[in-house]
Amino acid sequence: MVSRVYIDTSVIGGCLDDEFALWSKLLFEEFRSGIKIAAISDLTLRELEEAPQEVRQILFELPTEFIEYVFLTEEVMSLADTYKTWCC
């Protein structure tokens, strides 16, 4: 089974940051080769709309078959509320 890894804008932008570039680029190589699937939320996609073109380009160069989109739904909101009640 292929691992799914949730990524946000900081992971994508990390490809252009000296401190994190090595690890972010290695992760994106695993996405490109199909070793892992990039799980990306609708929130991350909205944040990328405001990001520099070079950051957006990193995500858009991934093959679509290795990207899974996850969306904020009522079920997700309910789960988050349940977790907040349980843990905090």
C-alpha cells in the first residue's frame, strides 16, 4: 500500500528554503515517482492562490495520479469538534 502524506504550504515552500529544501525536495521526488501520494486540502489550495508563482509551480508539476485532494466536510468538522471536546 502506498503511503499518503498530508502536505501544506510550508512543505511546498520548503523546497525553496535553504533550511528545509533537502527534505522537502526528497519528499516531492517520492511523490513524483509514486512511492508516496501527496494529500492536499482545499485550505492548502486556497493558501497557494496567494503564494508566489514559483511555490505554486512546485505542486502543479506533480503528476495528478499521485495527488489526493481532501476537502473540509461536515463529517470532518464533526470529528474535529469531537476531538476538541475529548482532548481539551
